[in-house]
Amino acid sequence: MAATKNHQVLKNKRKREGVSRKTKTLLNKSYKLGKLPGIDIALTICNRGQYYMYKSIDRESFPPTMAEIKMSYPLPKVFLPRDFEKDEN
């Protein structure tokens, strides 16, 4: 019984470490992408109620609200998980 519990604890710890590593990678890639000319980045990650936020511009008005984005031209490209899941199959 104790071995099963220890296995589950280790499995959960590995999963958390993996999420932490992927979060750091995504933040680092966002930073690098934001250094390119003409690209502004606003990234929000929520993991179990903990928010990680990155923005490449230090202004109160950035990032724009969803309403401002929807009114912009050219129209925004919106991606959902299903847009990427079809590539995995």
C-alpha cells in the first residue's frame, strides 16, 4: 500500500516539474519572440490558480482588452486547442 502511495506522489511531483519546465520555456520563448521588430507579446498562464504573466511592453494600456482586439484590423486570428490537436492525430 505504501509503495503505491509513494509511486503516486513521485508521479505527481514529476508532472508538476514538467509543467514548471514548460512554463519557463514558454516564458523564455515569449521573451525572445518579443525582441523581434514589430512583435509585441502578452502571455498569461494560469496553473491551478497561480498566474504567470509576461508582456514585452511595460505600459498600462498593454495588452489591449478583448473588445479592443476584436475591433482591430486586420481581424485577429483566434486559436483554440482543437486547432492544434488535429495535427497530433
